Amino acid sequence: MDITSQTKLFDLLEAYPQLESQIMNIAPPFQNLKNPVLRRTVGKLATLEKVAQVGGMEASNLVNTLRRVVGQQELGVEPASNPKVEIPRAADDPDWLAGEAQFTIDGTELLRRGEVPLGRVNELLGKLEPGRFLLLLTNFEPSPILDAMQKQNRRVFHKVRPDEPGQHLTFIG
């Protein structure tokens, strides 16, 4: 069985029962899969993409982690796209927003592809150099991400792009 983001959880655990504890560590709500009835019902509906979403991680990271464990070759992961975005500066912007973003994430595009931006944000924050920041682009105010970053004691600043009112800029440092 080839493990992909569309693999059903039930099928995965039937083929690779040793992955059960890893799945439950990644997404604790799936602990209920120990119940055989829930395993047959929920497990046949939930894909690895959904497990990743519940676990707050990128589906590609989950899939590749599981593929490594069972000896399958990792699927190609898109490199972090880092488009150069001209950031309109304002007098009330925080001082820590000096220079260019180290990483830029197009959250609108991730959502369009069915991916959760928070997983990508957390992944890149681990690679963020001291004194640098990440820029998240969305077409809405990403309140859950703002809340999550504040709980992690991250510096966060959000504003709407003045020359494009439909574009939201979220800076995370």
C-alpha cells in the first residue's frame, strides 16, 4: 500500500498496525480508534490529510513521516516558496519589522489546496533566525493563527495592505 494524503486511516492501520501509536501521538483525538466500532466508522472516513489537519501539521510532513517508518520513499515536498513581497511600511509598524521577511507563506493558496497554514507557520518558525520574521499572506484576518502565535509568546503584528484592502499581512517573529 502506497501511503498518500488521501489514504484512509482504517486502511493504513490495517496494513501497518505499528503506526497506530504515532498517529495517536500526532492527533490525540484519534485515540478513540482503539474502539473497534469507531475504528471501522471514523477510520474509513478520515484521510491522512484530515489527521494532519487535526494534529496541526502539514499533510506532506505526516505522510513522509509515516512513509519513512514503513520504508517507503518520501514523496517530493514543495520547497518553501519565498516570493518577494513589497511591504508597505507605516509609521506605526513595530521596529522589529525591519528588513525583508525570512519566509513568506501564501496562506490563501495553502487553504485553496486544502492545507492548514498553521502547520506550515509552525514548521518555518523552527527555522526562523533570531531577529527575523515570517510574513503570512491571507485574504482574511487569520485570528486562530494570531491567537496560537500569541500563546507561543511570539511577536505578532497584523494589518491590511493599504493599497490592496483584500490582502492581510501577518508578521510573526
